[in-house]
Amino acid sequence: NAGVTQTPKFQVLKTGQSMTLQCAQDMNHNSMYWYRQDPGMGLRLIYYSASEGTTDKGEVPNGYNVSRLNKREFSLRLESAAPSQTSVYFCASSRNQGGNYGYTFGSGTRLTVV
Amino acid sequence: RKEVEQDPGPFNVPEGATVAFNCTYSNSASQSFFWYRQDCRKEPKLLMSVYSSGNEDGRFTAQLNRASQYISLLIRDSKLSDSATYLCAVNSGKIYGGSQGNLIFGKGTKLSVKP
């Protein structure tokens, strides 16, 4: 039972490069989320998808785009990476948006932009 | 007032001690409450849900105080392996098409259990 799988686990980008972070869940969850976690800032929501076919901005969406490819997959794209986007990125999923059963997180992607 | 607030700690306690964390939330419409554990360089993992009547899981007890808008986590007989950061999570209470909105996470309280 894999849960939430994120790739890659580590990435170093140069300023201005683009990349896509991949996330897939096998729990048949409806809702999916992308967070970033920075020291002293806690988990901040970037984008979320309440259900297949919908996406919405979270607290810190600037510089990112997302795609809910199907019910299982939710990707996060950085079009032109900036040093301020150096962070740990977590994907999460939940049975429904209200999170009545909590969220399940992937193991994270450590991104460094130089 | 921030939506979800926690004392960042660190809490440094000896093995066997009892330690309690509080987490305050601002939205009285919030309906779902959780405690997560996050080990260093790992993802947050669900520790326990917090129910209105309170709930217990072994050495861990979670309680909800709606009147004062806080949740608490009590750890009895602390073990070295309890050392981690504990995050509270509260749903935003906003209604989107009937749902309760997203979970909002506190910044976490760091616990260090010493021999």
C-alpha cells in the first residue's frame, strides 16, 4: 500500500529553470494538495484540488501551476524557478476536502534553487 | 489572531515525564481537529484525531475545548522515541459546496525527550 508517492525526492535547479513535481495516490481519495514547508513558516498551502477536474489557489500560489491529471495524480509546476522557491514540498491527499479523516502526506521533495 | 497557533517550544523533558501541548484556533466554525507527528526531515504523519468527547490512544490523550477554542495533546510516560515536532491541524470551517474547507496546520511544537 504505497499511499502518496512523490517524485523526485531531491532536486537542484538553476534560477530560471522549470520543473514538474509529480504526485500520485492510490487510496481513491478525492482531494489533493501541495504544500511547502520552510523553517519557522510551517506548512503553507500552494494549491489544492477538491475533486478531479478542479483546482484552486491556496495561501502561496505565485510562481506555481498545478494540473489534476486524473483522480490519482496531481502535479506541481515551477515555470521559472527562483531562489525563494527553495523549500521542502509535500503532496497530500484526503478522502474529501473537509479532511474529516485527516490528510495523508507523501515523503516530500527537497528542492534547492541556486 | 492567527488561524492556528502553537507554542513552538522546544519542550525538553526527561524520559518518563508527562508533557502537554496546546493549540488554539480562531474559527469557531471549525469541525475537524487533528494532531500530527513530524520527525526530522520526514513528512507529517497523522497521530490522532481529536473528538468532542476527547480520545485516548495508549500514552496519548487528545482533548477539544470548543468554548475556549483550543485542542490539547497529553503525552504520558515520555519515551526517547517521542522526540519529534507535533503539529495541530484544524479545518478552516469555510463551506465550499458543502465541504468544510481545508485543514490549516500550526507551525508545530518541538519535543525533545532526554535520557
